[in-house]
Amino acid sequence: MKKLRVIFITLLVVLIFSVLAVAQHEVELYTTSWCPYCQMARDFFHSRGISFIEYDIEKDKAAAQRKQQLDNRNGVPFAVINGRAIHGFSEAAYERALASRP
């Protein structure tokens, strides 16, 4: 019984630290509603439980202007992850940016 309790407490601590680590990421995602790569980006963050702020640049003119200031290239998705700007969808680039802390 003691061994089971120790395992449970250990798992609980790991879970808490995992949740806190995920919550610390700063992610902004500039998208459009029809873009398949934008959907892939959304799915990437959702599947990992990473919260993000999404801006649809076709519906939000201020967001479109911010995106243009941050990334002078056309196209979406555009992500800012922990301060790192990433044009397009790339799991590898997203993972690298997530590995760096804000």
C-alpha cells in the first residue's frame, strides 16, 4: 500500500510540473480560417496541450498589421513562440522554439 501511495504521489508531482511547464509557453498564432497549414498548426498546439492566442488576419485588421510588422512576408501561419518568429508550419521549428524558455 505504501509503495502504491509513493507511486501515486510521484506521478502527481510529475503531472503538476508538466502542466506548469506547458503553461509557461508564450505562443501567438496568426492564421486564416481556410488555410490547411494553419489548421495543422492549431492541431500541433492542441495535441500537446499548449495554449496559444490565435489571430485571424482576415478578420482582425490590427492583427494583420502586427503580423506585417513582425514578418514582412505574405502567408500564414505565422507563429511567435517564446519570442521566436516562425513563418509557415514546421513541427521541427515549433519544437525548437518550445524547447527554449521565454
